[in-house]
Amino acid sequence: MIRFLFRFIGFWFLAGAFVALVYDGTKSIAGNAVFITKLGETWNAIHSTSLQLLQPAIERHVAEWLWDPVALTILTAPTWLVLGIIGAILALLGRKKKPLIGYGRD
């Protein structure tokens, strides 16, 4: 059941990555320049208050050093890339195990 949930959520993330890639592509074609939407911009457009609460929450509950190099790097990465990586990891975690063949069944 948990593998199915990982696969299901992973494929939703991959679908979101594809939508973000198509959005950036159409914006680039229409503007005759390369546009890359950052994850922070997308998150701010969807729900800005949760993004504003993220920094104090990470610094207070996890670690102060985690915000500046790690979280800011992820927030400045392209949306399609971050969603695609998360979706691929979840889909790989949820894949079905290969059946063992031969003497490996012991």
C-alpha cells in the first residue's frame, strides 16, 4: 500500500514538473527569450504566507545553517527540475520489486 502511495504521489509530482516545463516553454516561445520560473516564485504565487513562515521554521526547528546554503539553493532552482527530481525519487521508491530468479530465493 505504501509503495502505491509513493508511486501515486511521485507521478503527481512528475505531472506538475511537466506542467511547469510546458509553462516555461510557452513563456519562452512567446517572449523570444529563455524564461525559467524558480521554485520560490511559484511557491510565492501559490501560497505566499507559507513561504514566509518557512525560514523561521527551518531555523528554529531544524538547523540555522540549513536555510542559507540548502533551502535557498532549492528555492532558486527551476520549478520543473525540483518537482521532477522529487517525483522521480518517489516513483523509484514505490516501484515493484523484481521477482527473484534461480538460487536467489533462499
